[in-house]
Amino acid sequence: MRQVRIGAGAGYSGDRIEPAVELAERGRLDYLVFECLAERTIALAQQARRRDPGLGYDPLLAARMRAVLPACRRAGTAIITNMGAANPLAGAELVCATARDLGLRGYKVAAVTGDDVAASVGDGHGRILEDGRPAAALGASLISANAYLGAEPIVQALAAGADLVITGRAADPSLFLGPLVHEFGWSFEDWPRLGQATLIGHVLECAGQVTGGYFADPGFKTVPGLARLGFPLAEVGEDGSAIITKVEGSGGCVTSATCKEQILYEIHDPAAYFTPDVVADFSQVRVEQVGQDRVRISGASGRARPEALKVSLGVAEGFVGEGQISYAGSGARDRAELAAEIVRERLELTGLTAQELRFDLIGIDALHGLGLPAGGGERAEPYEVRLRVAGRASTMDEAVRIGSEVETLYTNGPAGGGGVTKQVREVLGVLSTLLPRERVQPSIHMLES
């Protein structure tokens, strides 16, 4: 039976590059997929594009391509990626320039556009799923509106001869589904097969998470070689059957447990996993260890795709100011608590207007509050404590004041404070809406090095 080998070169924007190089050089791949786009990532990319119309693609795009293009060209491995983020055309131009610099002439790059639907949302189409408001009510706070595209434009680009397809917001599994549909000639109405292929994409999309990353737990779940974790690949048959594995000798492991954890990742209803291509059904999935670092996944199905596409909305929600300071030695907790009281009172005295404000003793109550006593006692007495004060304000100037008040504890607070850090960052919220499928029109732009 004919087989396609498809590898995962990244699981998020800042992921390691070396495992992708390992896959490109030793994976004998037909396709290498870089999934690098989260909801917040594309909002940040839209901000970058507003500042400079030539930007908006993934900041590691050039570095990743420079690292893998020569090996992929030699092996005949096509690349699929959503690193175009908010500006796939500019990203495609950068890939072509990189290919030329590497001496790769005639390298064909397809940019998929059409996911930016800010105009439709601004015109009053769609309601916010989280609270029911009209999406248009967001007004000037709306930074981005990107629809999740499916696999169809990727298939069209590959059929046109693309060596690399770069998209903006596409559904994560669709990046893997596209090349499989292209290679095997599956119908876009073969719902069971599309559901199985979506399972494959879902397992691969987070790269190292299925080879032991975010899985290891010393004493309970052992993962060898995490410092040189290998990324996964799938051997996919024409019937949709798949073996998940990795490059021999790379770090990490592929087991039924690592695959099961990834299958459950971000799944609300296993029987109804909505994507632009299919409503996948994972409820009857079977996971079987068939060899060392070899796991067979099967049993997924699907039904007709939804008529509306999900749209991710990036929303400006003010600024977060933060300050941290450490206390150590006898009475460290008491001094940190006094420092928190001082900052709280100072912010009230100076009239700070904050939508949210929190005080954390890192290592004591920063994650779970005071509901779970640290160290198993009623009151933990650690040798060292780090106070963190953070708040959200509508303006940067207001947010700056939070970290500044923490800094003044150096000479105006309890004894022994040190190691102050402070920062301010803009807050980007993420909301969702739906748009009728016909209002989203993808386009393909072919470029060549």
C-alpha cells in the first residue's frame, strides 16, 4: 500500500529548530509541517504589521527556512506552514529570498491569503461566542479577525506545483490534512477518511508533545533524552491508517500514553471535534503500541463539515504592569507580606485605577491561592519568598506605576529586599465569532525564487 511520510517541524512559534533539521535530513519525509500559529500569536503579528506593512510573518521564518530548505530540496520534501501569520505574502517573499541566498533557483512558494476577515467583522457580521455581543461592538479595540481556513487551498497550491505552502490562520490539523488529500486524491466529502486524517494532524500538530515533551514526570513517567527531544512523524497509508514514530536515535519516546495524552489535548467533545474540513469523531479511536517508538492510531471518523467558520478575534485589553522583589532568611514570609501591604496601600493613596490587581507570594500562593497550604502545614515558613505584584490598567502610564511602587521598596520597605524586576506589556485578549463559509474567500499567490 502506498505510504506518505509527514513530519512535524514545530509545535508553536518559538519551538526548537534542531529537531526539524533532524527530520529534514534523516526523516525521509514527503512533507514537513511547521505549525507555529496560536490565537494570541496572530494578534501580535497583526500589531507588527500595523507598525510595518512589510512584517507580520513569524519572526523565526527566515531562520527555520535557512536551516531546513537545503535538506528538504535534496530529499524532495515539500513544506507546509502557517508561519505567514498576519502577512503570508510577505512571508512567501522572504522564503523566496532565502532560497535564492541558498542557491535554490526555481523554488516555488504558494502564499494562501483570505483568512483576514476584519472588514466583515467590522461591518457587523457575527456575534462574540463568549458573551453574545455583536462583534462590531469591539470597535477600535479589535486588533485582528482571522478565520480558520481548511485544507482546500493547501491542496490547490500543491496541485499547482508548490514546493512550499505558507498560510495565515489555518486550522492546525488542516496543515497535515492538505498534503494527504493531495497525495491520495481523497474527496472533500469523504468524511470518515477526513476525520481519520484530522486525528493524524491533531496528534502531530504540537510536535514534541507526542514524543514526550510536556509528558515527563520524574518517578511516574520517564522520558529519555529530553534535552535532544526528537519531533514526530507519521507513516500514513492510503486508507488513512497511520503509525506515529520518530527518527531513530533521537531523544524522547513515542508510546501509547504519549499519543493518548495528545489526542485528548484541547478536545471538548471527542465525538464532535469541529474543524473547517470535517466534524471529526474521535470517540472510537484505537491506540496500539506496535514496536519501540511506533504507535498505530486508527478508528477516527467524521461527518459533514460545519457551514460556518470560526474566527479568532484579537482584542486590545489595556496594559499589565508588574513588579517583583525577593526576601530571604528568617522572617522572609512576614517581610514579603508587609511589602505587599505597603504596595497595596501606596497604590490606593496615589489613586491608581486598575481593572485587576493581584499580590502573589511565589512558591506559597501564586498558583492556587491560600486554599492549599504550602509544604503541608497551616503556614509555610520558607527560607526565601518572591513577592509579585501585577495589575491591569487602561493606559501604559498607569501600568508603569505598579512596578515602580515595588521598586521603591528597596529603600522604603522591609529589610533585605532585593532582585527587583519590573515590566509593562500590552494585554491582548482573544475572543471568537462565526462567519458563514461563503464570506471567507481564500486566494493562492504563486512566487518563485
